Amino acid sequence: MLEDMVFAFFLLSCRLIFLSVFIITLSDLECDSINARSCYSKLNKWVIPRLIGHTIVTVLMLILLHWFIFLLNLPIATWDIY
């Protein structure tokens, strides 16, 4: 159970770092440092890697029998598939 919590903390910290890239880019857009087209081009190049990474992590949790973390990731994976 401790391994699950450590791995969940690791995944959460990776997601927060990834989210900070989006927040910084959107704050630059709000402050008119960049225009909307360059903001969207910066953010769009991260969508496919995020989806691939999240799919890999969710499948690994299923294969490695980390049920708690898999159940935490399942709603987000379902939304990504939708």
C-alpha cells in the first residue's frame, strides 16, 4: 500500500509540473505577452503526448495490479477517450 501512495505522489507531482506549463502559457496570453495563435500552437503540441502518457500510465497500473491508482486514473482516462 505504501508503494501505491509513493507512486501516486510521483504521478501527482508530474501532473502538477505539466499543468504549470499550461498555466504559465495562459497567464502570458492574459498579460498580452503573446498572441492567441502562438499560445494555442504552444499548447496544442502537448495534447497528444499528454494523452499517450496518460494512457500508458493507466495501462501500466492495470497490468501491475495497482488497483487504487488505476481507479483514480479511470475517470480521467475515460474523459480523454471521450
